[in-house]
Amino acid sequence: MQRKILSSCTPEYNLVPNDKTKLTFNVHLRAPEVQDEDGKRPTVALSAVIDTSGSMEGSKLQLVKESCNFILDQMSAKDKLGLVEYNTVCREVFALSRASEGFKPEASRLIKRLKAESRTNLSGGLFLGFEQQQKNKYLDWEPEEDEDKLKQEETPRQAEEADGISEQSSFVEVNMRDDDSFSEASMVEAPAEDKATDPTLCPPPPQPKRTAVSQLAAMKRARFAPAPLHQGRTPQPPAGLSAGLFAGRAAPNETRLEEEAVRSIFLFTDGLANEGLTRQDKLVDTLTRLLASTTPPPRVCTFGFGEDHSAELLGELAKAGAGTYYF
């Protein structure tokens, strides 16, 4: 059977003047799938890092969501997808997970619920995506031999409770700046009325109340101490970030990622960094050092949305990450 490469061409505008005009076309090529001798291809392990700052509201964020769902649809059951969102605060929406048939609609539901707000901590989101890749592990919510047993519908109540943690969780926000210093004044505790617990999120046991000073000291001693990987990112909310999947089912044990997996980070953004590390040279330098210290390093591809995005910054980040810059 002869295989063909299909092509299509879409102009920038539907109507143009009947004279000499410069026009941009989007050319799309679709080639038939090529398999190796064993009928296999390497596993894809992708961390999608999405800018959900206020300027992404509307068509920009909608396009990003559509792009992520397209990527999800193209994944086979052996591929892995993780999702990080960032505005002023950065959080892992769900950990790197196998793209099983049951996982896909769960992931798509959480992608749909992303909302635009606040500022742009690009460095924090990028480094959190890098940390996701650096763990070199993934979750398998549906072991292949049990997938048929696990295909059951959620009740509306379950779906409502599982839609994420943004409205029912509290956390402390700590800003890091280009000078890598903590600012006690930047610490903001969520209002008491937002601290309602959700049994599906498996909250930790109650802890003694701490003052802002003691919280800051504890963070410096623990995971939020300034380090190359955490520079410029605000910490995530507490554990259980993947609790929005499968009606809050407890996360399965982590599985080591295949050695031959193709590791990538896709950064989707529309503008300039105005939180965390904001200087281009520091962003690129930190990313370069992280990649040099990781084996195998993930590729970093950047996607710019809107005419005002920083083409120079995204181009330099993609270059440092041995990836490609798209706009």
C-alpha cells in the first residue's frame, strides 16, 4: 500500500487586496507513521508548563488549552504527560503520568479548568517543570492489565470535588527575586474561610500555628532554601497536587521512567517575566547549569503567544535547552 504525505496551506488572511501584498502562510504536513523494525518508538515524557497570568485571559489561554489537548490526543498509552501552571504562584497540576485511556479525559478536565490571574513567574514555572523531569519517575493511574476494570463514570459530586485544589487549599506564598533573597513581607497566608478541608485531598494532620517569622525560618531550613533548582519560583501548595485525578483516588506508587524515553519541556507563555527571576541572562544561565547537571537532560521548547511576547528571551531559552522556539 502506497503511503502519502498530506499537505494543507492556510493564509494569514481570508481576504487580501488585489495588488502586491506580503502574506504569511501556515503550511501543515502530515506524514504516515513510520515504525522501526520492532514496531516500536521511544516513549515520550513531556512536561507542559503553562502561563496562567492575567494577560493570558481569553483567546491566548484557550489556544494553549487546545494545544495541550491536541498533544494529549496524539499520545499513545506508553507516553507520559505532566502539567505545571504558573502565575505569581507555581503549582504542579498533575505529576508526570502515563497517558492511558482513562487518564486522558481526567487530564483534559483539569486543563479545561485552568484560569488566568495575577503576574508572570516564568522562572518558577520553568524550573518546576524541570524538577518534574529531574525526578525521572511517573505515575500509572491505570495499570494496563486493570484498565478495563477502572473505566467507570464519576458522579457529578465526585467530579466537582475532584476538579482541583485551588479553591479549597491554603498555602504560604514566598517570592524569590533576582537577588535570591526571601522577603518576609511577601508572605501571605490564605484566608481562614478558604481553609476548608476536602477528604478527597488527603490533607496532612493539623500543625501548631506558626508565626510568619517561624514559617520563614522553617522554609529556609527545609525545601525552600535558595538553591539553583528553586531560584525564582514560589513554592507549591501542600502535597496531593494530583488529587484532582480520578475523584481524589490516592496516587499510585511512582515508577521509574524508561531510559530511552524522549524527555521534553514545553513552555507556553505570552509575555515578559515580572516575578521571580526576571533578568534574561540569569534565567538562561540557571537553565544552562541545570541542564548540564542532569543526565539525560530534557529538551526545552518554547511557544510564544501574542505580539508582545519576548521573542529574544524565548529564543534564548530554547537555544539553551537544545529545543525550538515557536510563535
